[in-house]
Amino acid sequence: MVSRSYSNLLELASGESPSFERMSRRIPRIMTVAGIMSDLDDDRSESVCSDPSSSVQRERIIIVANQLPIRAQRKSDGKGWIFSWDENSLLLQLRDGLGDDEIEVIYVGCLKEEIHVNEQDEVSHILLETFKCVPTFLPPDLFSRYYHGFCKQQLWPLFHYMLPLSPDLGGRFNRSLWQAYVSVNKIFADRIMEVINPEDDFVWVHDYHLMVLPTFLRKRFNRVKLGFFLHSPFPSSEIYKTLPIREELLRALLNSDLIGFHTFDYARHFLSCCSRMLGLTYESKRGYIGLEYYGRTVSIKILPVGIHMGQLQSVLSLTETEAKVAELIKKFRDQGKIMLLGVDDMDIFKGISLKLLAMEQLLVQHPEWQGKVVLVQIANPARGRGRDVKEVQAETYSTVERINQTFGRPGYDPVVLIDEPLKFYERIAYYVVAECCLVTAVRDGMNLIPYEYIISRQGNEKLDKVLGLEPSSLKKSMLVVSEFIGCSPSLSGAIRVNPWNIDSVADAMDCALEMADQEKQLRHEKHYRYVSTHDVGYWARSFLQDLERTCREHVRRRCWGIGFGLSFRVVALDPNFKKLSMEHIVSAYKRTTTRAILLDYDGTLMPQGSIDKSPNSKTIDILNSLCRDKNNMVLLVSARSRSKLAEWFHPCEKLGLAAEHGYFLRLRRDVEWETCIPVADCSWKQIAEPVMKLYTETTDGSTIEDKETALVWCYEDADPDFGSCQAKELLDHLESVLTNEPVTVKSGQNLVEVKPQGVSKGVVAKRLLFTMQERGMSPDFVLCIGDDRSDEDMFEVISSSMTGPTIAPSAEVFACTVGKKPSKAKYYLDDTVEIVRLMQGLASVAEQMVTV
């Protein structure tokens, strides 16, 4: 079954909607009660719930990844399949870490083997019944364009900092491959929809293969509880912004509730991209990083994945492992050889050739190690395919051959290359025997090889006997790791290296060999303590706890979708927050007799992006029409100077003006300006201005606006990241030097402002209402419109005054903000165009009422 609600999403990618009915096989819906199934029909509103008679209901999580944690093998007679768990899959280890008794886990993903279309229904049934897996079947051509094409030739190189400067360096962007990627993500969404209970289930999507999947799920279920974890690096904004579909991917990820990264660097790059390309800012509250995105808070999680301690310890206890360890000891240690170990995939980013060159350099610079040190390099098959893999293989083989010919002797090869697949216990045995593990990838997402090595070196009693160690002896290990892999920040006892600096890597290898045993023991103990407590279960539980915390607000919010294609997003707002309708406010205007109208200017009556900020004739006419009614009190409240406002609004004789956030006030053109607070001493400017000038000189694109009572540092035209960073520094600097001055230092949208204490738009709103009350005209209609943080003070005053004496008890009150966003206002309008249209409507009604 394919949901028809997604056709418009695919139009963005391809311009035409492929027929996915051929690709997506129909399966039954899964119930939360084991053994109960129901057929899926085409009713869009249908959702799944537990059998009410069930007394036990576990939380359920749907884990979605490109590949299922399943091994498939043809039966010997060629009829049917034999399926088993893939014990090495992180997704399976994740389930074990969560605990089978507490959470029910369902997997959605592809099988490694191609299943003929005639067998797909039977395979789906077996996997669902036996393994709680929902297979996603893809036609071979589509899978090739999606996985080997877009994922491995375009996304994967770019996320590892390889730009396609020529056709040989990573794949150039190909629109048809992008269409295939979107199509596959859509098929995954269809499979999830067949098993999800959207009100209760959590969905956890893994890695860059499914980055647009959150958009498909969010469009179908606005309140879906959705987490995404990226297991690869996320590149800096300078690299990422070269991607033609950069905004589509960012917006798709932001349709998640929680986005996870292995390191702060990866998260920082993602946040920088959101800032530079989407204009979004983030903030940290009580240790949690969050992005406000159309009223939803998208949380950012930074936590490196761990290993499965139980699985490793069970493999260490195998007799096969003991036998292999004994064999390796006989082959290396008993022959007076010290083993250095490298375990890497055979791809361009793992730095195998650089490691080999460093080994060569070690033997040149330190001839005393010749005949003693052996580098065993285990090269796992590459996951991708292409000319780059063949080039890496050829370079690796030739380098190994050269080193062995140069430094080898009978019975001694300095480099042992193992390029055939090893069983897991065999790899563990190499870890146990190796004195040092070298992980020198030039770029890698996480890389758990160092973690596996540390646990293996801890060993157990049986292995201690094989190794000839006393039961009470302290264990030791040494790590040389690249600065550019995700696990590097977690391993503070490792020797960190720049893999491109071959001399440095060679020196690190020598340092690891020469280091005193006591130092090795201390480093091992520190690493073992961290790795054993931060295992895959800790990682999974921590992620799900944060996902649950992030999704708690779902039921309290009113949600609806906006946007087309991959620009779709959900707006989540307070249930009482609604759009201000023309009919409603016009009706209230006509029913009432005394009215207070407070209007912000920039961003409300005038679009923020306009270069010419002066009001046009239409705006002047609207304001004059409203002011002609003697029962109306219209006040324009702005941050601008009183001279500028007086100049711009000179044609409006009866219009009230509040300048510099309400410090200066006049209720008509023919009266003098007055101040809302006692006259301020501005001698503090002599302290603040030199500080602002310093930051202006060092921040290209920033300016200073000197008002009568305030100073504003604006960085609207500066680099957003640098400007924001400088603004935070300036804010701290100004607060420090102005501690004893009667001023407030505040940050706003692209600005830092210093103004007298007690000045706010809320103060001027209070003043207006109080003045009207003194004149015996307490308003029974109040309209207040603004667009930014400074206007929230007005909204708060208006709302709180509804219970006080300054507003009539049955007054119609409209506090309205510009745009759908969290606000103290109860109403919103989308943009300045709608604001002006609303004011035109009121002006027209005002003209009619005056002439009657």
C-alpha cells in the first residue's frame, strides 16, 4: 500500500511521481500484543492501538536503517531461505542494550540479498513472525542508483570532506540519483506506515541513507515521535553548502524531534549550516541544545556510540579465541616480535597507505626496531565500489610489497596484510595479542575499533593463562588514533596524531613502543573505565530518554503542516494561539466605542528586508483614517529616534509616537515630547562607545547607531557565525564595564543594545492605558501588533491589564504577533502584507463610522 499523500513530495525531486505500488509489498499491520494481526486497508485515518484486553503493554520503538540486522542464506535445495541474526550489527546490539523485557523493538530496512518478487510475501511473513523485522524490497536498479550512486558516490564523499572538483574526485551531483534517493526514502516511509502506531510508538532513524525520511513521516503524522542519529561526520558549512540539495536535507532533518551526533564538532557544523542557510539560531538550556523551528523545539544530542560489552566478553570466552591467541603468541611473541595492529575498511578515508608509510618511516628512523616490530594490517572489504577502491587496493599492495622487500629478511616481514574476511573471534584474538592499535583514518564518523581493542586487552582469567599473566597483574594497552575520527575526544589517554603527518605518526608509534609499562597501565585503566560504562546500552537508553523528553510537548501543541515538497514542515503552537481574522476584528471594532491601537513599525508595518524604511503613502493614509475617529488612540511604538519618527510621520497630525522603545512619547504632533521615565544621564556612553567601536573595527559588516538615550551595535550584514560570536563577547564586555551604570544591556535580532534601565515598550503601553483612563475613556477595544522580542513586553502588559482598571471589563483585546512562533500574544498574522491588509480593513471601517 502506498499513501497518496506523498505525491507532491516526490514532484520536487523528479517532476513526476513514479509508481511505487510495484516496489512496495503489502504486509500486515503489527499489533503491540504478540500474535494479533490485522490487515491494513487504505483508510488514511486508521491508527493502531493495543488490544484493550491486554494487561501488559510495553513501549515500542521502530528502528529504521538501510540494512536489517539479518543474515540470509539460500537453502541447500535452492528453495527458500534460512535467516539468522547478524550479531555484529549495531542495531541488534542496540536492542540488547535497551532490554527485551522493557521495550519491544521492530526493525525496518533492506536485506543484503536480493529477494525475487515471487518470494517477497513469504519472506516478509517469516521475518515479521520470527524476527519482528519489516523488509523493504527495492528493485535492483533503484537500489544501485540509491545506494551505490547517491549515498556512496555523492553524500558519503562529501560528508568525509571530499569535494567533486573533478569527475575523479567523488561523484558530481546527479539529479536522477537524487530522485532515486528520495524514492527509496518514500518506500521506507510506506513500510513504516504499515506498522506504526503513531500515538504511542517511537521511531529511530539511522544514518545518511535516510535523511529525507523524517519529512515523509512528519507529513503523514504531525506528532510522530521521531529521532535521527547520524553515524557519519557532518562536514563544515563551507563543504556542506556546495551540495545543490543542501536546504532540502537540512529541512528534512529538522522534521525530527531529536538529532544525534557522535561529537560536538559534527553537531556544531550542523548548527552552523542551519544558521547560515536557514537563518536559525540555537540555544542551550540546562545542558540541552535546542533549535526553535516553527514552534517546535528540535533537540540536538551529542553522544558517541559504544560497544556491546556482553557480546565481546562472550567471544573472549570462546575456546576458539583462546586457541587463536595461543597461535598468534607462538607466531609473534615467542619469535621475539612485537605486534602493532591496524583494522580498517579498504576505502580512501581509512588512511591505510599513510599508516604503511609511517611504518616505513619508523623502520628508517629507528633501525633498532627492524626485525622486532610487525604491523599486522587487517583490511576489511570496502562497503562501496568504484575506481577509488581499486586505487586504494593497488597502492596498499604495492606499498606493503616495497616495505617487505626493503626491510624484510628470512622469517621476518615487517608488514602482514590480511585482506580476506576474518571471523569475529579471530579479529578479537589479534586485539588480545597486539601491543598497540593504530587507527589513523583521515576522516571517520565514530570507529569502534579502539573500544573493541581496549576491552579485548582487559581479557579474562583464561586468556591471562594463555598469555602467561598473573591473575593480579594490571592490564595495559596503547592506542594511536587520528584526530579526525569520532572516538578521538573520548580517548584522552591515546596518542592523537594528524594522519597526514607521516613523521608524527612514526614518532607516535615509537613513543607507544617505548612507553613505560606503568604509564600504559594507567592509560588502559582510564580507557577501560570509560568504554565499559559507556556501552551501546548506555548510548541507546540515553538517546531514547532524550527523545521521550523532547516529545512530551506534542500533546499540548496544536500542529499543522505547511509548505510543499521537501520544504514541508510542521508548525506547533499553543492551542490558544490562532490567526487573527479580518471578520472577527472588524466585528469587534464596530461593536466598541473607545479604542487603543498600538503598532510596532519595523517588521510590522514595514518589511524587515526593505532598504527604504520610510513609510509609503498607503501607510500614512491608513494611520490618518484611524486617527480621525476621536474615540481612537493610535500609538506607533518604535526603537527608532524621535527625530526620524517625527520626520517620517509629520503628515499624521493626531498619531501618537513612542521613540527609542518608549523612552520618548508624544500623543499628538502639536504637543511636546515627554519621557516615560526620569531623564537619563548618558555619561555612560563615554564608556560604552569605545568598546563598541573596537568590536566594529574587528567585525566586518557591523555598525553603531547612536541614539539620544541608547547605543546599538548592529551586525545584520556581518558573517552570521562570527557576528553572533562577537555579539556574545560584546554583551559580556559591556555588562562588565557598565556594572555600576543605570543602564540595561540586551541582545536582540542581529544587535546588542545599551539603554537606560526601566525603558521598554511595556512601559509605554502602561502609560497609554493609564492616560486614557485618566481622561475617562478606558478602552473597550485594544489592538497591539508587533514582530520581535521587544514587543513581547507590550503583549504582556496588554494581557495582564485585562483584569485591571485601565481596560473596560468586557473589552475586546487583540495582542497579535507577526509569524507563527511562540509568543505571549494570543493571535498571529503571517507577514507585513497581512498586517497592512488588516489595517486597511480597519481604516475603511473607521472612515465609514466617522462619516455616518
